[in-house]
Amino acid sequence: AELSITSEVLSALEVFEGTKLSSAERLAIFLMYHRFRADSELRPYICSLPHNYSSVPLFWDDKQLIAVGQGHLSELGVRTTGAKLYVVQQYNRLLPLLFQRAPELFDPEVHTLPAFLWALQTVKSRNWYVNRQREPKIEYAMLPLGDMINHRQNEPGGGRTSSDGARFELHSGSDYAAGDEVFISYGNHCNMHLLMTYGFQVEGNAVNCTGKPGGTTLQQAGAGWAGKKQELYRHWAASGIGTSSVLPRGKPGASSGMPVQR
């Protein structure tokens, strides 16, 4: 029965034929759909996911963002505001078509903007790049259990698709004893990217956020914000979501007081 339900969702997504629908958006729609089905075979996985993302700036209100910016909108606030605008744009672009074409599957009273935001953030922070070239081709995937591994800066190893394209494998670059916690690296990212994507910073992170030589802290990145168009593009691209065209204009100041992963 579940397979037929999934098939129906696939059929519903055909409404986007000829419309740009990213892998992340496709996964988010599937995840949002299954989240509200008590009979979903994905229920154990859904229940293992975070119920909220309160440490991620995308879920902060304006008061929190201004407090972080010490009384004015910081670089983090500018990027977060732009990200929120982008998510609203995507919701208004995608979901009304599903409500119209597949009302038996998608309900505007259930599949709301907050539900879409939760699903998109879940995909953004927990998906794996699979790049499976054989049919069916898969670019990104959600991997239960595999998405529970914590980040450690500069940790070797990681995940990759097997040479025959039949499976996704996790490889350790470190030696672990029985009972040790296993780590992977989420990437060589600055604290701004880590905070906006995963909701934490790494203490002593030397990766800069500005594209300038030398390590840069989140606070220094905020203080050095130039507000130029090319800076907007670079910072927006680093956030991994959307386009800089929806970013508000302005010259924010330094930010501080972010949660830190120790």
C-alpha cells in the first residue's frame, strides 16, 4: 500500500514537469508528506528527526536576529532574512500547484509554510550527496542512521557511492575502539555556514567566512561586511540555499553570541 502511495506522490510531482524543481525541494516535499501520515513506512525515521531547529537562524524571529546583531541587523541577519524570503517564494511557487492538482494528498491546512520550512531544513542539514549515475539516477538522498553522525573538523573519511553504483558506503579515516563515537566532517566550512546550515559553530575554527586570507571568526566576518553585490553573491552561495537576488540591501555590523560546538 505504501508503495502505491509513494507512486501517487510521484505522479503528483509530474505537475512540475518543465518547472525547475531541485533535488532538495523534491526530497522536502516527500518528507513533508510522510511526516503527516501515521501509517507511513518512514514513520520510525520521521520520529528520529529533530522536532525543531531552534538553534538555526532561519527559525529565529527578528527580535533574536537584532539581539545577535547588538541592536541592528548583522550580516547573519541579512543572510537569514534573504533565506526566509527564498523559502516563502519557493512555497508559493510549488505548493499551490500540489493543492490544486492533488488535493487528496496535499492539504493547505496541514502542509503549511512552517511544515515546508521544517522539511527543507531537514533535507538541507541531513542529506548526503550520492551522485548515483546508473538508473534510477540519484543526486542526493536521506540516509537513516547515517545522518546521525556528528561533525568533527578536518575528520578524514566520509560517504561515497560504491563503484558499481549499487550502494552508498561510509568509510572511516580514523581508527576507533569499541564504544568510541564515530565522526565525519560536514565539510571545510566557516562558522557562518555551519551555523546557518547545522545550527552550531566550531570553537577555534580557522576557516574564514569572507574569502580573504587567514582565519576569520563569525564576529570578524560580520564586522568586515562590505555590502557590495559581489560580496552578497559569495556569502549567499556559501549558505547553500537560493539566490542572492532576494537579499535585502544594507551594510550590517558585527554579530556575536552564537552557540558554539565544543
